[in-house]
Amino acid sequence: MDNKRPVNLDIGTIKLPITSYVSILHRVSGVVMFFAVAVLLWMLESSLASEQSFNELGALFANPVCQFVIWATLAALAYHLIAGIRHLIMDMGFGEDSFAAGRNSAWAALILAALLISLITWWIL
């Protein structure tokens, strides 16, 4: 048996490149959006059921927990959109010729997502 296998597999000590973090966060934002769809569908159903349930839903939006759920959903959507566009551009052959180009596009995606999330935060608050 060949013993040239890695010895240290502790995720906390492995230094991942920024492209890995962008990819992992893209997957996490997709999972958050998957579960948020249930909440959004419930809100849609409540808003369309009657005028009273619409007003109750509007009053629920004053709750900070509800505002956080809406913010987290929109933040996940914003990040997933930006990272998805980055992946689509890379699938067309742009930015995949060197590690530096991938790193630069990952930083650009993070910066654009942070700007978009701050706009969403300003809009919700």
C-alpha cells in the first residue's frame, strides 16, 4: 500500500484560496434560498387570502425576526445571483485561463455582492 496520502485533513488548518470560499458560499446561498422559498410561498398565500391576513402579514413585517428572515433571503439571492453570473461568465471561457483571473473574478464577485447586500440592508431598514 502506498503511504503518500495526506496526513492533515483538518479543515480549520487548511488554507483554501478565495475561489473556494466563493464557491462554497454560492452553494450555501443556494441552500438558504431553497428553504426560504417555503417562507416566501407562505407569505404570498397569506397576502392573497384576505384583506385581514394581508394586514396581519404587514404587521408581522414590523417584527425584527421577520425583517432578518427577509434580509437573509434577499442577501442569499443577491450573492447567489452575483456568484452565478461569475460562473456563467467562466463557463463561456472568460477568466479561466489562469489562477490570477479566477482569483480576481472571485474578489470582484465578493465586492459586488457586498455592495448589493448593503443596498438591500439600507432598503429594509
